[in-house]
Amino acid sequence: MQTIQPAETTKVLYGVNELDLELAGKTVSEVWKALEQVFNIPRDAAITLNGARVDDDTVVRAGDELEFQKAAGVKGREA
């Protein structure tokens, strides 16, 4: 079942965590700082906004979907 997101909020996802928050006007970096401990988001997480990779200075708007993705692990070690 799909939930309806209020127009004035931004959907934030990290793993199984999902919140609809009023974040319009904040940068990705500000959002990360506010949620890093709540969601346990690592600083090297990949960040997408509406499906496209973005940097820390990108400003979030109402209705956006911001997703933090844990970087994939690398098995083994390079010689």
C-alpha cells in the first residue's frame, strides 16, 4: 500500500527508515547533520535526490525524495 506524502514535506529514506519531514530550504548537508544519529547515517553515504546523485550543497524542496545509501563494502584488499 502506498502512502500519500503531504505536499510541504520531503521524504527522507535510509535503509528501512523513512520519514516525511519539513526540510524545504535546507541543504543536503544540513539534513544529514540533523539525521545522522537518528538514522545512523555514515558520512560516506551516497546521496540521491529524486533519483539523481547530488552533493552536500544541494537545496532540498518540498515534495522531494532524499535518499541516503550506505556505500557498498569492498571484499578483500588491493595489493
